Amino acid sequence: MLEIEMKFPVTDFGSVEQKLATWQARRVQPIDEADHYFNAPDRDFARTDEALRLRRIGSGNIITYKGPKQSGPAKTRTEIEVPLASGAEAADGFCRLVEQLGYRPTAVVKKRRTIWHFSRGGFDLQACLDQVEEVGRFVEVEIVAAQERRAEAERVLQDVAKELGLHGSEKKSYLEMLLARRES
């Protein structure tokens, strides 16, 4: 499956939240996420445009691999997610394991995320309203779809972004933006 998303910087979430509410989108309680990123021992993920992370949401843990971004109007990439046992012990064990294999911790991206679920054009979508530490506020609109529906999903994302009044799509990941900010 492909993760197909568009991300937009915003100054506040008010107008987007109002529009989503009129669409009767389902809002989930805000969550705090900490994404622990690792770099491979055999290649530089910054150069290959890949990512390996451990996402911590409360006591929950999810391991994610993201493949290189594909060309197009949306940020599209292969995404593989694998749940890990809950709790700090499982998270710490995973970190120790990958470090023993030569993976290096890169950074931890922390954010407060509010997710809205809705449907458009035959797709289930998420709008994620993110307050990212050291980076800023963003709205991500995302569809997970099969490769054969990619073009259709991209059109739906573009239409939804326009209806939400979003512009200035950002293709860099939060990790890329955080690392660039820390280097400057």
C-alpha cells in the first residue's frame, strides 16, 4: 500500500477545523506522538530518502519503514507498519536491538496530533492537525491506497486541500525540517 499525503504549513487550525466539522468529519481526541528515527549502518537514509522509526503514542509502539518518495503532486511512498508490544520496556528493547545491529539514532520528532476522519471520492481520508515541536503547525491530508489508485487519490487530495483553503504544500518530512532547523 502507498501512503499518499499532502502537508501544509498553517498559522492556526481554526478555519480547517470549522470546515471539517461542516463535513461531519469524525474528530479523535488529540494525542502526543514521539517518533524515534534511526539511520542504517549500510546506507544513509537522508540520501536514499527512506525512514525507519519507532512511533510512541502513550504506551503504544509502532515500527514504521517508509520507502523513497515518488514523484508527483503529493508525497507518495511505500509504508510498512508493524505493531510492537506496548510499554516502555518493548520500546527500549527495540531501540537497543537496532542499535546493536548498527543503526544510529537520528532524532526524536515530538508532536501533538488531532486526527479527523472523513470520506471523499471513494476514499477514507485523515486530516492530521499537527503541532510539531521546534518545527511549527501543519495540516496533513492523507490517503492510504493501492498503487493502481494513486492518480485518483492524488486528485482527491488536491481537491480536499483546495476546499480546506490549504496552499503551499510541503514535501519535506518533519524529520527533515527538524534537522534543517537544528543545523541553521
